[in-house]
Amino acid sequence: MADLQMTEERLQDAPINLKVDMVRILCKQCSLDSKGSKMDLILRLRDEMKNRSSYDKIFEKVWGAS
């Protein structure tokens, strides 16, 4: 596997490139509310990423979804 270093900023931007259905699924997988606009969902994910263990969990899920 390539030796990619992903910055926190890049991870935060990754859900923007996903379809809204995928962002909803990602929120559900992270036990977050999956209702609202795509931007609402992305903001919830970003808030959740401030916690390091959540960051790692979301990192894995985003790369699995993209």
C-alpha cells in the first residue's frame, strides 16, 4: 500500500467529495445524527474528529467509502 500521509484538513475535506448518501452512512457508522443537509453532516463529522479516537475511526471509514 502506498505510504500516504493524510493531514487532518484533507480528511475533513474528504466527505465533501462523497455523495450525500455516503456521508449519511458515514455519520450512522460513527453513531452521529444522520439527518440534515450534507453540510450539517460534514460539520458533525468535523466536530467528532476533534476527539483523537474518533478521528482514527472516521479516517478508516472515509478511506473505506472513497
